[in-house]
Amino acid sequence: MKRKRGRTGRKRRRKRLQSFMHGVNCSHKLEYIKLKKWLKDRGFEDSNLRPAQFRDTGRGLMTTKALQAGELVISLPEKCLLTTDTVLSSCLGEYIIKWKPPVSPLIALCTFLIAEKHAGEKSLWKPYLDVLPKSYTCPVCLEQDVVSLLPEPLRSKAEEQRTMVHELYTSSKAFFSSLQSLFAENTGTIFNYSALEWAWCTINTRTIYMKHSQRECFSLEPDVYALAPYLDLLNHSPNVQVKAAFNEQARNYEIRTNSQCKKYEEVFICYGPHDNQRLLLEYGFVAIDNPHSTVYVSSDTLLKYFPPLDKQRDAKISILKDHDFLQNLTFGWDGPSWRLLTALKLLSLGADEFTCWRRVLLGDVISARNEQQALNITAKICRFLAEETQHVLLQDAFPMNFFTEIRFSCL
């Protein structure tokens, strides 16, 4: 006999569906219990935010009450923040002060993270370290065969990032060696490239902006980093607005929302009006339906549609270089950018129109022929980029779970 499905069954199904849509509360997990206790000992009290696992964003924070615009989302005491002050007050402080030339604030923080992670159970920061991601999806962490499949100019920027981190590691080896007296194990084993890569990604993807005064023990690079335990579980959404700043009077870092958030929904913050290239480079993920999304056109792609037989081609390229019109050429939701169209119009100038190049840069219409040719090439570039993307996605070697990993990156 078929079981009847009454009101109780409907309520249960509705409750399960809502739980799936809103996220699964993870506050019962031991690592979050320990983290909340550790934060409470440092003066942090919060009864509205819960760590949870969400279908679309992975790990994040859920609110247990409806939030109104202007309401305080979180207030994290200064004692909970990990800054260069934290590093200098640790056993690393005297070594940093003595080292010449001075290390950067970034390297100081990386060194502290690596040392504390190595300390394991002895680390005072262990409850926080235990909830940090074990790995990241920033381009610097990707395999070379994956990076090679990224479109230009993203691929070039990814290569630059990898080179920068490698150089950072190489230039820091001597400083790492100077810390040998603090460790029983060889510093070369502790402060290896993988450890630095993890620490660099942790700082690059998770820190909040908090400006500190310049100190002689550090290089001239800006000291603007602060790791904020628990607060850094808040995920990014381009569709929300928040106000975030350090409250000098209360000595807390505070975030207020300018958007409403329903009870049991995920609370978001906005890292800035970044396109997906910037988000991938800096944070290791992309935002679905990002209103700031852009597709970049490399100078090589741009120039392939203009034959070298054009006697004025080199002069046109030189003008574009001199006026910085060969970079940041993009397509957006509303079509080609003004910069892209301007570059195309200048390259499309006929021999009898070339003397008008300054007017092109000012946005003037030169001729109907010039306008139409620029639009025709715009359409060709758009089709080429779409076909190129389709080709890459159809390759058997392409790791299709790559974008899934980025989307569900634990931020």
C-alpha cells in the first residue's frame, strides 16, 4: 500500500530543502569550536554568525538573524588580528630587527606563518592555523600545463606571479638561514618553496587592509596586511556593498553591511569591483554572473587582423604604445570597451586619414568607412575568442574540474 504524504512529510521535505539552499551549519565541528573558544579568550563575542557549507560558494558564514542595511556584521578585537606587530613580539622579532637589508612586511608575515605551522601543537595560533586552507587555487599554485591553457593576457600575468613568488623565495633564503638557532630541524627543510607558496597565498587571499606606520626594521614596502581569524571566512560577492575599517576608539576591525541579508542566508562582503581575471589572480576563484566581468584582448590578437603591408602600421602601433592603448583592451557585458574601439579605429585609419590620429584618441568620428571597419574587426575578434575558448574546453587533457575547484575555493 502506498504511504500517504501528509502535512508532516511536506514540512520535513521543506525543511530539508531549506537547509540545502541556505547551507549546512558547521559550527559543531571541533576545529570551529576550538577557534571560537580561542577568539573568545581574546575578547571576541559573536552570536549571529555560524560557519557553514554552501552549495555555490563552499565554506562561508551564515547569519542566524536578518541583517538590515547599516547593521554591524562583525567586530573583531585587535588582539585577534595577526599583523607585523604580532611577528615583532614573537621570537622572530629580534632576528628581523637585526637583519640587513630589512625584510619586507610580507616576508615577515610569511615567516611567522611558516614557523607557527611548523610548531604544531606548541603554536599559540594553532586554532586559527587549523582552519586555514591546506592548498590554494591561485595561478602560482597551478601546474604549468594548466597555466598554459589560460587565455592571454591572463596567462602572462599568471607567469609573472609565479616568477615573482620564486624570486621572493630565492631572495629570502639567507634570512631564513639566519633563524637556524630557533629550530632543531634545518631551516632549509622548514622554509622550503612549498611552505612559502602556501604562506604567500594565505596572506594574498585572506588579509584585510590595515595600514601601519613605517618602521626601520622593515623595507619601504607598505605595511598594510592583517590576517583576521573568523572574519576571513566571509566570501566575496560583487553584488553587495559593505563598509570595513579599523575602529581606532574601540580597537576593533568592523564590517557593516549596506545590503539586507535574510536569516540563515550566507553573509557576503565585497573585495572590490574586480573582474574575474583579477579575482583569479589575487584570490584563486571566479564569481558567477560577475557584473564586472571582462574578456581581455591581447595586443597579438588585436594586431593579427591588420596586415603588415600597411605602410603606416608600425607608426600606428608606436602611437598606441606611446599613449598606452595596447593594454587593458576588453569586452564587457555591454560590448567592446572604448579603449578597444579606439585602438581598432586608429589601426583602421586609411592612408589619407592617418594625420587625424589625434582626433581618434579624443573620440572623434573620422569617417563612416573607419567606423564600420573597426566594428567588423571587433566582431571577428569576438568570434575568435569564443572559438579559442571552445577549443580549449574540448581538449581531452584539459582538467575540467579546474573551474569547479576555483569556484569552491575555501576562502
